[in-house]
Amino acid sequence: DWWDGELQACYEGHPHHPVFIALEETIHHFDIPITPFRDLLTAFRQDQAVQRYETYEALVDYCRYSANPVGHLVLYLCGYRDEERRQLSDATCTGLQLANFWQDVSVDLGKGRIYLPLEDLDRFNYHESDLHTRIVNDRFTDLIRFEVDRTRALFDIGLRLCPLLDKRVRGDIEMFNRGGLAILDQIEKQGYDVLSRRPSLSKQKKVSLMLRYMLKRMF
């Protein structure tokens, strides 16, 4: 398609759109391979075709295209190209994507999308019809608790990346992790009920995260 053509042109020296002309300079300056960009385009196409995920593995595979490439690009821009940092970055990026899914269960449902793995609905004997009628019961809260707990484990892994990064980016990555964990904490705080009210961070929590970020940047 057009996007893929312009992307390929960045690597062949003749893109036409101003955005891709600028991107070409960045690509060559930082020696960024085409793969993360191609992966993001794959995610965009998948968004148009897929509205349900049968398994957690399939959902995480989607994150491999929709979220993880962003972390890879950040690492390339910072001069990191090793597998260890890449895998730790993947944990953070997948965690952020999943946290957003659990935060937006109600919003996505209104758009006809369900990101809760269908196998997990079966595991907790909670049905898609229950989602549409917005039933919040013990089975639903157990389901969301299950998703939150394993997403929290991803952020715990992702935080291990911070000591391996230069000071100029370390604080940013920690703030992303802490922000994701804060969303999960808020989901827990409201009893895992993400159907009645969308979980969001309070102004006080946002200020706290920003102050922590600024201190990391200073010291």
C-alpha cells in the first residue's frame, strides 16, 4: 500500500511525502532497520481486521507489532542494539499496551472491540454477552485481577532496563513503567470494575509521577 511504499522509499533514497523525507534522514543518521516500521504497519492493518483475540498469546503477539517496535525505535535512537535491552523494553511496551486495554475495556466494547482474551473469559466462566450487558460480578473481578497481575509482572521485568540506560533516557523509561503500574493500581483500587467507570490517574498522582521524573532527570 501507499504507506509501505513510502517507507520502502526511505531506504531506497526517494520518498515523496515531507514526513517520510524527514524520516529518511533520521533512519540513515541512526542506522535504523526497516523492521520496526514494518511491524507498526502490520499492527495498523491488523486493527482493521481483528476485533477479538482467542488467546493471551495471540494478544501478546499483536503487542509485538503494535507496541514493542516503539521501544525498539527509542533504543536505536539512543544507540542501543543489543538483545538484552530489547527484551526488557518489550516487557515495558507490552505492559503499557495491555494496561491500556484493561483500562479501556468499556471504551473498546463500545467500538465493538474486545481485547480480553476469549480463553480467559472461558477460564473464569464469564461470557461475551455478560460484557455487553456490563455485568460486574465475582467472575469478572477475578478475570480482571488475573489480567492485572500478569501485566504488573511485565512492568517488574521492564524496570530492570532502567539501570542499563544512559541517564538522558533512564528517567523517561522509568516514568513509563511507573505510569503503567499506577493505572493497574487504580484498576485494583476501584475493585477491578472497569465497566462502570474508566480508571484514570488523579491529578495528585500525575504530579507525583512528574516530580519523580524530574528528580531522576536532575540526579
